[in-house]
Amino acid sequence: MVEHAFAKGHGIRIFTTLVGMNGQDLQRLQALRLGVFVVHVFDDGTYMNSRLVGDKYRDLVRQLVDADIPLIRFVALGEPHPDIADIIPTEALIKARPVSSRGGSVDPKIVAPRQPVLGALTCVDERQYRNVLLPNGDVTLCSMDFERSHVLGNLLYEGYSDLFEKPVFREIVDRMNGADGFLLCRMCEFADPNDRTWADAGREGVPG
């Protein structure tokens, strides 16, 4: 899928845990002009199950570092696993915020959801334009939409830019501006209360 998107001229940003990846996969990715390569690495066990950290994983992390991929970053929730901490360059390591509730999708016994945002809001990451393409062609609003609450359309039947003109996306815009109705963003940690309407401000950022 990544190679197909690249062949079509789309910009590529990779976000991966490396689980299931091998050296051959890495070589194929190196052949592409990647805009961003973000690796979510295992932490010291505070938030993640580190049972998958072994020799193969460690070797793959080392290969990534040695590959000298531009704009590569390693993200850890807290401290990186001790078996890989000495491999990752300090300048490439990002210690992220604690685990999020994924818009209230995670069991509240594990991660307490935030208080819902009332009224107008903005996404501090502009994730309404960082959509997720699923294997069946469906495009969901963003990576927080685990439950597929906001399916924008399907690329097997319509163009990507067309998704942002459809009623389903316009409805999301209206609700971000404060209109009534269900909006997953209200429970998302990236939502920021806003006293002005979002409207079409930033529509120039819509992918074409």
C-alpha cells in the first residue's frame, strides 16, 4: 500500500512500532522518499508490554539508526526500554505524553477519559486532515477514531479531495464549530476549547 501510494505521487509519512517488520521491509522503505519516519518504541515497561523486545527487534532498531533516514524520530511513552536506549540517538528521541484514551475508546479502568469539550473546539494537531485509510478503502477521520465513528467515504468509489466536500465532513466541521450532535473530538486529548468558529479557516490545508 505504501509503495502504491508513493508511485501515485503522494507524500509518505510512516508511523510504526516495527512489530512484524524485517530487514527486507526496511530496504523497501528506504527506496521511497519519506516525509517522516516515526518509530513508536517500547518503553521500560511502565506503559507497554515489553515481551516483544528481543534480539531481532534490537537489531532492527540498530539498522534503522544506521540507515540514516532523514527526519526519523523515535517516540517513547516515558523512558525507552533499556535494551534499546543505548542505540537511539538522543537528538532523535521524543518522550511523549502519557497514554491517551483515544477519544474515550480505551477501557476507563486503564485510562481515564477527559472531560468532554463543550461548544466550539479545534484540533491542536489538525487531525481532521490526517485521515486513516483502511484496507477496504474506507477513510476514517483520524487515528483516534478506533470505533470508526466518522467514516468520511471510500477511495474505491471517490477521490480523496471529494471527501472534504461531502455532508459527513461538513457535519464534522459544523460540530467543531459548536453545532449539536455526536463528535468524537469532544473526548479527545487533542481537542482544545475555542471561542471562535473554525469554519473554513485552514481549508487551504485540505489535501488535493
